[in-house]
Amino acid sequence: MPHHPTRLPAPPTADRRAFPFIDAIRGVASLVILAHHLLTYVPRTDETLAALPVIHHIVWWYGGLATQVFLVISGFVGGVSLARATPEAADLGRLLLVRYLRLALPAVATLLFAIVLYAIVPPSWAAFPLFDEISAPGVLAHVAFLQDVLGYPSLLAGFWYLSIDLQCNAVLSLLIIVQDAILRQMSGLSRSAPSRLAEGFAAVGLPMLVAVLSLFVWNGAVAHEIYATYFFGIVFLGTLAGLAVAGRIPPAIFWAYVASFAVAAGTAVVQSRPQLAVALVAGVAIYLLARRQPSGASPADSLPLLGWLGRISYSLFLVHYPTIWAVTSVARGIGGDTAAASWPSLVAAVAASLVAAVLLHRLVEVPTLAVVGRLKPLQAGAVSLSR
């Protein structure tokens, strides 16, 4: 009896709007990354925050791990989308174009913003180097999200993520398309309906195999750090969480992958790489929260500020680094390089980053969403840091 499990409709709760806590998590993660970069790059913050040594130490050492949370959220949103419909092979080119435009237009605007700031602020005022090296080919490589692959130094902190996001999107979509083609062929040979568990494993078997290879073979290998192979296992954890919450696969499949993920995370921790452990906690927490909030209710509803931060989180992720550089550099040039004078500059840098994020969101990100919304394939799932 032919059957096409990837065509099963998802229940209404699969709509990502049913999970408002996702925006709250995004908002918190974006602030943590901002604080991490503030403490990492701005000189003398250890003196400025001498009264808060524990907080300074934790954020300085571990704040960058918040990107692992974004990776898991990316997979979760993609899983929710895939539960509704599977991308067709004919959709792949348009899907990747949509994903590229969604990421690239705000990113290019941020890059231009940073270059303008770099030209305006006197070099002698610079609190820290904004660009290690800047050239026309390097800028073009960033526009194409190929800077790391082509060997150009990253111009702005966090831009590595954009390349990984696009690569993971392509890998997941391609694997799902191939998996669906295999299932179509196998369904014609099957004489009996498989169990729901077997059906679920069949639907995600190929991407799960690649994800396991990512966890145990490629993650931790320096040569893979600039490719999706390094991060795909993390993204896929979120994907399975989204599919399980949406009812597309049995929860047992998610927990089976969690078990293998825990083994890989334990091995990585022994190697002083806590990234997988952070991703594991984030993935399980998101799954449990989503299961407990099927109606869309969320503790974040009482904290609208977090929802607002979540909505501008992609813009904040992009624009905070050049904004921090400009504000602290101007403060240094005008007020001198003292710990006492840096307090106001740190506060101003955070405030200016939020303002810049709001402007980027309203002037570039929202119009971009409108453009890509008209291009988006009807049956395409997406893996994304942003919406």
C-alpha cells in the first residue's frame, strides 16, 4: 500500500507562532553575545567591572556559547516547517535564494555601516581593531558568505554564522529531498504499512546518519570548522525536536538521538569543548518547553521585553559589534583611556547597539521579509537563526 509519510499534514500547534518562548530565548541569547563581545574586545573591562568579577569571568569565557542556542533554535524552526511540508527538488534553488537574501541583505547593510564608521572614526581613537584586514575581494567574499572558505579573515564578529546557516539550510534541505525520493521508491515495494516508529526513522534516517557523523567524526575537527559538517549534528537536534513536537515523528526518535548526542557531548567536554553540552541542554529544554506550551502560552508572555528583543535579535546579532567599536572608540578619543571613563561608554555602547538594531530591523530586515515572503516556495522548510 503506497504511502508518503513526508506529506502528512502537521497539527495546528506546529506553527512556530505557537511557541513564543523561542523569541524570548533568542532575545536573551543575543544579549549574552553582545555582552561577551563587549567584554572580549573592549579594553580594561576587567577593571571597569572589578566589582563583578564572577559575572565578568563567566560572560568573558562562556558567553560565546550562546551561538549554540541559535543553532538549535534554527533546527527547531526548520523542523516545525518540515512537519508541514517537504521541499521539492524543484524548490531547492528558490529556497536557497530566499535563505540567502534573508540573511544577506541585513548583513550587507551592516557591513556597509561598519565601513562607514571605520572611515569616520579617527584611527588613533580606536579602542580595538575593527577589521584585521579589509580589501575589495574580502568584502565580496563576505557578501557571498564564502570568506572563511576562501581564506579571508572575518571582517565582523559573528559573520561566520551566516555562512554556516546557509550551508546547514542547503544540507538539510538536500538530504530531506533525497530521503523523500528514497521513500517514494520504497513505498511502491512495500506490501504492508510500517509501524509509526519505523516510519519516523525512515523519514529522517538519512539526515540522522549525517548528523551522527557530524557529532562523532566531524565536530571537533579543525578542518571542518568552516563547513556545515561541523555543526549539522547540533542543528539536527533542534530539527528533531521540532518534528517531534509537531507530531511528525514519535518522541522516541528524538530521545534516541538525544542519547547519542549525550555520548558525543560527554566526549567533547573531556576534550574541553563544552559547545555540544550547551546545545544538548538547549535542545532538550526547547523540546520540553514546546511540549508544555502547546496552546502558545508562555512565561515570556509576561515579559514583552524579551519578545521584543527576540524580534530584533538577528539585527542585534549583526550590528552590535561595529556599534560597540564606534561608541567605545569615540569615548576613548574624547574622554581618554581610563577605567573610570569606560563605564559610560559601556552603557552607551549597549544602548546604541539596541537603537542600531531597531533601525536595521525596521529599515532593512522588515522590507527583506516582505520581499522573500513573495519568493518563498510553498513547500519549503527553512533552517534559520532569524525568522
